[in-house]
Amino acid sequence: MSKKIGFIGCGNMGSSMVGGLINSGFLKAENIIISTKTEDSAKELENKFKIATTLDSKIVAKEADVLILAIKPFMYKNILDEIKPLLTKDKLIISIAAGITIGNMEEWIGADAKIIRTMPNTPALVGEAMSAVCPNQNVTQEELNYCINVFESFGECVQLEEKDFHGFTALCGSSPAYVFMFIEAMADAAVKLGIPRAKSYRMAAQSVLGSAKMVLDTEKHPGELKDMVCSPAGTTIDAVVELERLGFRNSVIQAIDKCAEKSKNM
């Protein structure tokens, strides 16, 4: 029998995960239940995914075998206080919030709870997420494997030590925003050069997708792949030199470092 997964909260990240789970065929819609804050959100999710919804988090906590907390970090303690009496020892609790540690969770719901801290990103919606997981000492290998299978149903998943989650948040949790900005900037440049905007977005996005696939499929160093495009005295090397002059790589490194620092201070 399939496990029933419950989502408490279902914003951008939660809905991306729900879409990924259903689109991949890992779970049927009937095996998912979601609680939301508003009736409008509930109706929207019902219409989009054909899933059961409720405004009562306690119903989700009671019915679900696996509970995914897809709420803002500042809401965690209040929600966990509310549902704690319903969290039986066999339930698997999955956190996806930046800044909420396993220690925080154990303090709020008990040191004997089964907790897995995770961090996915929004490409889950199209089956291309990059996620990280870290279990506490109460989670069995079978339960960890199930969690990994959940996250691999909509992308790739790695197991990390909890101390590395700040870096992962900065590198993967937030990076879709950096990439979207890069695609937008590339398309703006193409529009400036006379290419229609819709075509510019499509071409820029496909170029980023293809480049990322080359890194993954060839397993070559990104610098080597970059050198393959840069012909002597050609157009590309002039563009690369200009990016270096403007501090492109340093800007990316500093932005990721800034994001990690914010994660540590949350």
C-alpha cells in the first residue's frame, strides 16, 4: 500500500513538489493531502492537482504517514505546537525550511521523533530539482531511502551533513533565481540586438539548458568546456574577457556567500 503524504502549507516550493510527485507517477493524487491557510488556495490546488485539501493542519497530521512541512520558517514552532499531539512515533516528519535545524525540531516535538531535514528547489515542478537530505538518529535506512526516492521522483538528491545545508541553500536552493536573472539578461541583450523577445527567451533558456547538460553528461571540468567554445581571436573570448573585466565570477561567488551567510543567521 502506498504511503500517504501530507503537506502542511503549499506555496511555490510545496506546489512544485506536489506537481513533481504527481507528474512523475511516484504518487497518485489520492495519496496526497494538503492544508492551506485560505479557501482560495485550497480551491486552486484542488483544481490544479485534483488532490484533497483542508484548512485544518491537524487533519493532515492525523491522516498522513509522511508529513512535509512546506511553511515559512517563522511558522514552524506554532504549527508544530498545534499538531504535536497527533505526531505518532511512526510518522516521518520532513522539513524543507531554511534555518530550521534538526535540533530545533527535536526540541519542539521530541527527541524521539523521526525527522529528516531537506532542501529542494523549485525546478521540482519540471522534474529537475536538486535536493539535499539529512536524517536524525531515529530515521531508519528504509525510511531515509523512501525520502530519497520521494525527492528523486522530481530530480536529483544528495545526502549531506547538516553543517553543509547553508552552502547547499545558497548554491542550489536559491540558484534558480540567479539563473533566471542570467537568462533574462541574455534575452535583453538579444532584444537590443534586434531579436524578438519571445524568441530571445527561448534561445537563451535552451542555451543554458544545453550547457548544463554538457557539464553533467561529459563530466568535463566547466573550464575545459568553456575553452572548447573560445576560439583564438574569436568572438567568444572577447565576451569572456569582458565578463572577467566586469567581475562576473567574483559577483557570483560573493552572491552565493552572501546567501549562505543569511541562511546561517536565520
